[in-house]
Amino acid sequence: MVNAEPFRSPPAPLAGEGGRGRAAEPPGLPRPLGLLAELTHRCPLGCPYCSNPLALEGRDAELDSATWARVFREAAALGVLQVHLSGGEPAARHDLIEIARAAREAGLYVNLVTSGIGLTGERIRALAEAGVDHVQLSIQDSEADSADRIAGYRGAFRRKTALAAEIVRLGLPLTVNAVVHRANIDRIAAMVELAAALGAGRVEIAHVQYYGWALRNRAALMPTREQVERAAATVAALRARYRRQIVIDSVVPDYHARFPKPCLGGWGRRSLNVTPAGRVLPCHAAEVIPGLEFWSVRDHPLAEIWEHSPAFRAFRGTAWMQEPCARCPRREQDFGGCRCQAFLLTGDAAATDPVCHLSPRHHEIAALAAAQADRPYRYRRMPASAGA
Ligand code: SF4
Ligand code: SF4
């Protein structure tokens, strides 16, 4: 379950917080806090906002559970506190329970990021016993028909709400990820109400970020400026109304912001992303940047990748920056924004993220934010030949 989830910011502190103990950080190279483990690209849903790459990795390419267990041990030794078991849909892995247990045994705080499809009550109980600490469950809307249409899967809404009840009954902390775009942004209040009624402790109003399949569907998903402004006012009112009941996380969506977000807390500073086949990326979209060399956990220990992999070194720190970032007082705050977005929108991965109003290309973002088109979604589907 990807997109608009917690991976554009440093690994989100989750309910119950942190890992299971971490030594002080040495000077020099920072240590990562979070690992996004993309266990598979397989997923029964077809969300048009999915940020998975267009070229999905098939079942045959996936790392086995023993390799994941080694990766988790290496991650913990490197200082990682939290692992996010994600995908695709992690429940598509028949060995998910074994993988979750291995993450817990490595000493990591285990967050399961799921669409909920493929998780029965029995399976979620087994996952809780295996050591899952927290569940992030996505919803596509507050209304069943619309939610199922967006997910491209009939009956998804009903199954998700039933699973949420079971998660809460087991005492597992639950975050609801409400992924918003033009079709549902006017129902943010109803989605927060739903999350609260389901017993979630937190709801993330996650605006679509335009990578992978979402980029392909950008004009069909893009909210209008008026919708975004209304949504901001709605969220402020909801925070006041629900302040004792549920935490509401929300940030201004990229294309409507003045400053970019500090993508993952800075390239190669706080997190690692391991693809289903084992390539280690500084962020889940990094493969869009041509010429970067990604090392695999099949060939290198994680610590070596973190320190020496050309992809991690490419945009670490600030030495690679051009103007206006190079002399900007915010350069250590937002690190020039997102490298993948800079490349996708300007063709230059070292450019200032054009989301920034100081970028000479910022006017292009404004034009894209104003470009809505009511065309059918192009659903994210995996070819049957890839073992979907
Ligand atoms: S299709 Fe939907 S549920 Fe599946 S990985 Fe993509 S965003 Fe997540
Ligand atoms: S110019 Fe660069 S460093 Fe300064 S605010 Fe914009 S993106 Fe951030």
C-alpha cells in the first residue's frame, strides 16, 4: 500500500513510538531511522493514485523470507528503529507472518501498511501475535460505492471496515490513511468521522503525490485550488472538534504549497527503501532518476549500501545543490525538496524542486495544479504474467 503514506517525511513516530532502544548517533554519517520494506508489488486493488512504479516487479523476483530476516537484522544493527511492511499489498505474501516475526525478533517496531484486502480476522490475530505493533489501513472514501470505484475493487470498503473493527478489538493501534484527491477531497470530514468511529487513534489526510501511477492519472486526480483551500479550513475545524478523540495529520499538497517538504528528512539521511526484488533506494520513487546505481541486498550488506552505494551518495548533504538552493537559509531544513519530483518536472534531478516558489520553474507547477481533466482512471494493474 503505497502513496501518500508516511514516506515523504522522516519515518512518522507511530503510536507506541520508536524502536526498542538505540545508541547515541555518532558524528559524521547520519544513521537511518526507518526502513520501508516493499515486500511485494502484487496487490488486488488498482488505485489510480498508487505511487508504485509503472514497471512492477513480479512474484518470481521477490526476496524470500530468510533474506528479509537478514535485512531486518542488518537494519537494526545500523540503527533503524521502525520497519514499515508495505507493498503493493503485503498480505499478498503467504509468508507475511514469518516476515513480521523476523522483524520483531530483530528488535524493530513493526508497522503494517495495508489495504486490508487479504487479511482475515484470523490472520491479523496471528500477525499481532507475531509482533506487529501498529497497523496503517487505507481507505479510499467514506462512501462504499465511491471507495470501491476508486480502488477498482468491488466490496473493498466493506472488508476494510470489518478488518478495522478486528484490529481495534485486538488492541492494536490503528491509523487510517485517507488518500485524498479531486473525487473525495470534499468528504474529508466524513472520512475523519469514519476513522474515529472505527476506533483509529490517528488519521492521515494523505494528499496524492504524483509518482508512478498517480503521475499517469494526474489530471484526473488533481483537486482544484478552491477544494484545497476548503479542505484546509475543514481540517482546522476537525482538529478542534476531535482533539480529544483522534490525531489528524495533514499537510498542504505539494502542487499547492509555497515550500517543498523535506523529502524523507533529506536524501540518504533518515530512511531506506527496499524493493520487492531487493534493490535499496533512498526513496520509493528514486528509480525514476536515470543514471543512479542502486545496490541490492542480495549483493551487499545494508550498512555498506547505506554508506557507499552511489545512489545514496548522489544527493546526500548539500554539496550537489544549484542556486537558488545552494545559498538558501532553508537548505538544511527542506534539502531542496524532492529529487524525484525535480527530475520528473524539470528533467534535472539536481534542480530546485519546482514546488518551491523560489524555483525559476515554479510557474509550471501552478499551471499543472490548475489542469484538471475528467477522464477515466487508468487503474494500476499488474500483468498476469508477473504472477499478480
Ligand atoms: S493499488 Fe492501492 S492498495 Fe495497492 S499498493 Fe497501490 S495504493 Fe496501495
Ligand atoms: S530555494 Fe531550495 S532550499 Fe530554499 S526553500 Fe526553495 S527548495 Fe528549499
